[in-house]
Amino acid sequence: MNESTIRIAITDDEALFRKGMKLILEDYSDFHIMIEAEHGQDLVEKIQSAPELPDVLLLDLKMPILNGIETAKIIRERFPSISIIVLSAHVSKAFVINMIEIGAGSYLAKNSDPAEVADTIRAVHAKGFHYNNLVLEVIRENLVNKNAVKPRSGFDVELTSREKEVLQLICQQYTTTEIAEKLFISARTVDGHRNNLLSKLGCRNTAGLAVYAIQNGLIQIDQNTFWDI
């Protein structure tokens, strides 16, 4: 296994689905399935005993003992470096918004095309999040719905001009390397700005940054093109 290999954990109470997903993903040379778990508690125990952490977690929502929602909260708290992709049969707006707010990097339906799952894994691993049309539409509707619960605006956030530039590019789903190239700065500097943004905005990960920025109007959005990213 080389350095570019993406380590993946799959958590789903349906054994056939787990095994099938494992067979599909192992056809890709850049994926390594290192953990299979049947529920959240099983996952946490296996992560704690594993020699290294997975990079990406494929997580079902409806599971016994410890469901996907509670599992995601634990993973975000104890293992924040693990990116979460929800892969569920439940695709209601409430579930999508809830999981994105918790910090899921993406949300896919279980009947998604395998190629889309593979592409999403790579995108989330590289950029921290990847919102397909389903998720973007839910976020947009949540923004324009006058009756929607507004996110807390918190305190007056003062961002530097460079931080605003970095935040804008993060929300347009550019990688660290791509942002560095566009702004003519180093990748390490980009990471420094991202860490400052996380601290200032009270977010735990890049996905949270994107949602917070959009919902609080901290970036400029081209409504005609943004949602097609």
C-alpha cells in the first residue's frame, strides 16, 4: 500500500451491502478497505485497536446499538481527521441537513452509481467535502426558506482579505494545492489560513466551514453557477 492509497472504513448493519461495497471499491487501485463494522460501537472499537486511522468513513444511518448520527458525533469528537461520507437509504432534507451540520463531508443515496461513490471518496479525501446536486439543493432550500431555522451567527467575525479569499475557494471545492497555486502562496500557508478560519468561525472541519460561510453570507455566491459545482 503506497502513500496515495485512501484507507476506507465501511459501517453498515447489512452484511451483503458491506461485502458488495468492499468488492466494488477494491477494484480501484487507490482504495484499501481496512475496517468493516456492523454498527457504530463496532466501528469505534475497531478504530481504537487499528494500527492507523482510516482516511474516509462510509457510514449508514439506521443501525442497531449505535446509529449513524450518534456515531458521526463520536467520530468528529474523537477522530476529527476521519472524513465522513453518509451512504444511506434515507435521503430526507432533515437527515441531510443534520448530518452536514454534524460534519459529514458528503451525503449519498445507497442507490448511487459506484463510480459516483468512488469519485466522492477521492474528492472528500482531497478537499474535505463534496456536495452533489442533492445536497446543494437541500442547502439552497434551507437558505431561502424563510421559515427555516437560522444558524447561530455567533459573534462579529473579522476575517482578513486573504482569509476571505481562501474561504471563497474552499467553498468552491478547490484543493489545498489548487488554492495555493491560485493565490501564489504555499500549501502550508493555505493550511494556516484554514486553521485560522476553523478557529474564528467555530467549525470543526472544512465541510462545516463551507456550510457556515454560505449560511452566514461570508462569501460571494454566483447563484447561476455555484450549485452546479
